[in-house]
Amino acid sequence: MMLNTLLLCFLAIQAPESPKVETPNIVIMYVDDMGWGDLPSQGATGWTMPNLDRLQQEGTRFTEFLVAQPVCSASRAALLTGCYPNRLGIHGALAPSAKHGLHEDETTLAEIAKSKGYATGMFGKWHLGHHKQFLPVHHGFDEYLGIPYSNDMWPGHPGTSKNWPPLPLIEGDETIEIIEDYDDQDVITRRLTEGAVDFINRHADQPFFLYVPHPQPHVPLGADPKFKGSSEQGFYGDVMQEIDWSMGQILEALDQHDLADNTLVIFSSDNGPWINYGDHAGTTAHLREAKGTTFDGGVRVPCIARWPGKVKAGHVNDIPWMTIDVLPTMVNILNAEMPARSIDGRDALPVLVSEPDATSPQEVYLFYYGRNNLEAIRWGRWKLHLPHNYRSMEGRPGGTGGKPTKYTYGMKQELALYDVEVDPGETTDVSHANPEVMAYMLELVEAARADLGDNLVKREGRGVREPGRIPEEKKSGQG
């Protein structure tokens, strides 16, 4: 197949039209660093999650839900914009020293919802630019309460810069408090949950979009005193049980206002677990590696969705789809307009509702990491890893009590093809047995590089856009 034809296919925005449906309220809970294996239904032991169990019984568990990158800011950019984050100039995890963020011309899920008259609220971690111009209330959210970046980005946390400023709690676009110590961290989940429930209570008579990106279970762990010691596992289990409680509070608020039947609820995580924190981190179950790598342990995450009468109840769906597909799916559900700027996601409504003939909305999914390094691509059952270095614990145990163990860096991944349907642990290279698959996937790689670039081979992409940037301070003596 000619490269230009591949590129046209790759850049296509919309899949075949799906049937329009009644517009629901939408709730997305997007937790931080929860591993694929941290759901009890996917192997977790040592804690219970009855509210997420209920969500699964009344909805669908998606076992092949993917994030665009295995790290904080990039993952969130993909969910909220429907774009690969490197298309937007968003890489990695933005530090408190960052001077850029999400560009004002990018369209977010909140702006899609607002275009249809929805109230929009966010309670949690933003991490797409902490300067005022980048904050959620300037990207479509009517209300915001939360922290601007990760909760470990404060002075004194093991492994972070002691020169970072105090961690702010922001309401709207103003700092209202400083999170000074671990006691303050302990109450964040409860406070965000209370804010989310209050938002539902105040907007029960109009359509709303509620986004709850909890900072937990990212280290440093924090749990309300009533949850400490509540699990058999320890502190991480306590945190997981409070997250489950948070979901329960939201479900209860929907029930109290008779909104459950017309509300789409989605639960997921931004990337896999930060495994060098050991007993303060989750698990990937049978998947390889974790956060900070493009193996499935880093990019395949828990996902549950409930929408009574639309999303199939008590169902397990193994069709691959990605966070970039959420925005165009929401556009279809709300009968809204697509963003003016091109996006990468495609409508996944047939997958969301598990239509009998549903297939993955994309031919290929890309996994970039670092500074625009194309490390892997997924085509159906096949996952091709391109040569790159990665970090690993090499099977060693992680740290204890909130202190990490050091990774082994510079591990080398050679060009390799994995059949992730039969080998989800990405252990056996089958490239030599599948030359035609290899040839086609390498053509897909070239199409991706032409569009988005690839620093690993020093390629610039023609489809990359600039992030938003804070205005340069005027130099002394200049007008």
C-alpha cells in the first residue's frame, strides 16, 4: 500500500456514523497511577471495591482500554482533547517550573459539553499547565477545585526537587490554601468528593459534565483517617478503598436525584502503577512493566462504564480503544460539533455500547514517550516495539513505606513484534514468523513519523502544533 494512502487513512477523524442517542449527563473519574491489576475483578487482593463492583455489574468492564502515554500530563491531554499529546506539544509530566500548557485553541471535553448547554465541573488534578491562563476554568470548566500538578511535586518528597514551591489547592483560578503536610494530603480525596457531590446536587435539574481526576493513588499516598487501617493490604489498599467510597458517593448522589438512568459514568486511570514504590504502588497483574514504559503495564489501564439501557450490563469487552476516542464519542452522544482543529480520536460508541459487530475504532494506536519518541504501535492483535531504551525493576521488589527503589535505566528493547492476544505479557518476539505483518506495520510507523515525527530517528512531523506558552517577560529597557 502506498505511503500517502496510509497517511490519509491514519489521519481520518471520523469512523462510520453511529446511531444518535439520548444525551446523558457525563461523569468521568480518572484516578492517578492505578494499575490494570488493581481492580478486584482483575486480580487485586487485600482490599475491596464494592462500588466499582456495582458499577461493573450494572455496566461493562473494558479489558483493553489504552492511554496514549504512560505519564501524567500527556495522558490527560489525550483524554481531554482527543489528540495524541505530542501533537499538542505536551510531553511527560509538566513540572512546577514549566512555562507552557494546553493551548487555548485546543478544544476540551468540557468545551464540547458547554457547547450543548451543559454545566461543567472539575474536582481533582489538572496537570496541563499551572499558570492562570492554562487552568481548567479557561478551558471550558465552569468550576474547578484541585491541585495543578502531581501531589509529589512539593518540597521534601523523596525523589523530587526540594526547590519546588509549596503545593497549592486552587479554586477557580486562585490559590485558596497551601497543602503543607501529609495530614493535608490525607483529606484531599474526601474534599474533592464532597465538591463533586455538591456539584451534582446543584445541577441536578440541568445536563452536566463532571470530571473527577483524583490525585490518588499517586504517591505520596493520602487517605482520610477513617480509611486508614481499613484494608488488609496496608496504606495502598486503604487509599483504594477510599477511591471506591468516592465513586459510591457519586453514584448515591445520582440515585438521590433519579439521574442514574440518564448518566454515563466512566472510571479509568491515567497510566499504570509507579512500581518502584513497592507497597505504596499497585500492580499490572500479568502485563509487562508499568508506568513510564510503553509496554502494556504502562499503557493498558482499568476501565468501567455504566449507562443503563445503553452500555451492556454485567459485560466484559476486550475490544481495544483509547482515551483519544472519548472526545469524538462524546461528540456523537451529545450531537455536538467536532473541534475546529484536527484530532486523532474516532467515535467509539459502538464499542462503548458493545454492538454485536463493533470493532476497534482505529486501525492503529501509537505509543510515544519521552520527548516525542515513537516506541510502539498497536494494530489489532499485534504490537510492534521499535528500538528504544526503558526503565525497569527487572523483577526486583519496590520500596517500602513510601520510599522508592531505584530503577535500572537504559534497558534496551530491540525491534520486536508481539501477539498481545495470546501473549499479553509481551514476552515472545514473533516478528520472524510474520514478515507480512512486520512489513505493513513498518509502513504504519512511517506514516506516523511523517505526521507526528519521531525523535528516536530524528524526524520532525508536519502535523505537530505548539502548546500554549506564558508571555515572555519584557526585558529591562524595552517598551
